[in-house]
Amino acid sequence: MINYVSAEEAVSIIQSGNRIFSHGSACTPNFLLNELAKQAHRLRNVEMVSITQQGEVEIAKPQYKESFFINSLFTSTPVRAAVNSDNGDFVPIFLSEIPILFKNGHLPLDVAIVTVSPPDKHGYCTLGTSVDIARSAVDNAKKVIAIVNPKMPKTHGDGMIHIKRIDVFVYNDDELLTVDYGAKVGEEEMKIGKNVAELIDDESTLQMGIGTIPDAVLKCLHNHKNLGIHTEMLSDGVIDLILDDVVNNKYKGFNNNRTITSFCFGTKRLYDFVNDNPSIAFMDVQHVNFPINIMQNKKMHAINSAIEIDLTGQVCADSIGTYQYSGIGGQMDFMRGAALSEGGKPIMALSSRTKKDVPRIVPYLKQGAGVVTTRGHIHYVCTEFGTAYLYGKSLRQRAKALINIAHPDDREMLEKAAFERFKV
């Protein structure tokens, strides 16, 4: 029998000076974070660590800066302003290594706040749609507060947590946070998706990043055969591919016959699909994103995106100049793992310009921009205007190839910059 307490009583165990882990994506525990905000008057210098917070994160607002410090491991919209202010900071780290921070004492956790599925007859809840770094957080935190939500899917894999390992239980049946990337896919994204799809061979294993471009790629794969999935994140685009047996995981070479992920974020249809689905394993991100594990998949194709790329192939994917926008995440884990895979392809897919017509292929990265994928790791770059293959190419050859897939109105500017730099 579970003893449920109120939100007020649950967060009363949190004290000034504590470091708190907050579950991410659809599991973001806003029900309890809102209660924490109400108790801000008694708290000072509480450090919140997390990835991909979603919804309205009340404690990230400026009025709570004396009580809560937002230390982000992967920045998302609700906490972005705080992270870029004196009320927050960012830790540059590969997603695969975040669990180590909790294990080895770099970021010891006083409390982990997670959202879980209801316990089964054996007494096991699951971490639902986000196992990722939450597995390590639960294993290493001194105390665990769990929101039991009947709408949270029961997922298979590494996310099991017995009720005896949970210190405080709260019941809440709010709808899960959702996003529909597929609905945002436009003509430009579909052109990019088709260019990427042309690079993908039958019997390949796929990793997809977050956003509209990855979903556009998935929409273009229905004529492919015998694909597999080993990815840090799942979205709705995989559902029909699995139902149509386009994705069957038969030829991966590593974790055959199962779709491997660490978290999912999408619509209710996705959450219903993964609920108690034994063909999908939600694993600790240290396992999913470990490059040696990734490379064991045959024909591993990693498809990621970028904020901007310079003419030599340096990729900025986490900041706009000095403004912290997202994080390193798993991009480099998978770009390197795919490059080392037999028949693998690391692919960078991006629009040639932003929605505000700012070029993404540029002579130089913005001052202060972070390099996530180095020019030594880049292979394929796709825009709506074609594909550039940069591996083994000189700086001048790279510049020419990238200019050819840049927006036509940017090519003259890029050609002048290339001439000034390379004298050719």
C-alpha cells in the first residue's frame, strides 16, 4: 500500500542548499515545481539540475532567483532565460556522460523528483517516457520524490523502480506534456528530408535528433526496407514505420529485434504506442549513447541538426553566439559512433536559412559560439538545396561543397569570404 502525501508535504523535505534533480521532457514534474515556488520564502540557494524541461517551469522565473539556481545540462525553452542570466548556468557535457556526474560525486544529488507510472503487481513503477539520465539520478540521490501519474506509460527497459526505493509519493493525474513535430513539417523540411532519405540504405540503423527535420526524414522512409532504430529520442514519426514493418530491427547487429531509445517526446498517440510495448526498450543514456555501443550497429546512420556551420565544417548546435540555446546532448556521441560503424553515415541536416532569413552556412561561426561537432568529425551535410560530402576534403574543397548547398542568395557572399580566406 502506497502512502500518498500532499504536494506541500512532499517538497517539505527539500532544504536550502540542496541540489535537486528534476525529471525532463513529458515527465517534467511541474506539479511539484509549482509547489516549490510557493515555498520559495523558506528556501535559499537550491540548485536545480535537469535536461529538457518542458511546460511552464515556475521556479525558473526571475522572482525566485534568491531561492532557486537553474543549472542546466541541456537547455530548453522554459529555462533558457534563466540559464542566460545571473540565475542560472550551463554544463557542457556529452549526454552519455551525465549519469557519471551523479555517480562519481561531481554533482551529488540530495533529492530526485521524478514522474512514474503506477506500480504493477510486483511493486515496480517505471520512469515512463524518460529514462535517459533519470535512471542514474534515482540510483544516486539521497531521497526520491515520485509523482505517480496513471497517464504515464509503463515502459520496458532500464526504467523500473521498486516502490521501496521511493521515499515520498504524490498522486497526480494531469495530462502529459506533448509536442507535435510532424504538424510543423513544411515544404522546406520535406526537401531536406528527401535529400537525407537518399543517403539512407536499406537495413540501416537510425538515430534521429529532435525537431521538424528528423520527422520530415521519417516521412520519407516508407519505401525503405528492414530499418532499425538506436536513438536517444523517439518521436511520433517512428510509429507508422514500425507498424508498416519498415522498421523491424532485424539487421542492426546490436540489440536486434528491439527499438532502442532513452526517452520519447511527442503526442498522446506516441505515449499510447510505447505503453507496455515490449518491442521498445527505454535504456539508461549511458548505454544508449556510448559510442562503442552505437558503432556495433551496422550501417548506423546518425541524423542531427545545427544552428550554423562554417565553411570549414565546424558545427555550432548549442548556442547563438554566446547565448546558450540548447546543449551538446548526444550529437557527438552519435556522430562519432556512426562514423565508426560498418557502413555508417554521420549526417548533419539543416535548412540553409533560419525562419528570419539568417544564413546557417556562414564564413565564420558567431563570436562565442560553441563547436559541438568539429570539422574532423563532419561527413555529410544536407540542406534543401542538396548534399555536401566533406569527409577527407581540404578546407577549400569543403568551402566549395558547402557553398553549392547554401541558399542561392548567400552564395556570392560566401564565395567572396572563401576567396579572402583561401585566395582561390
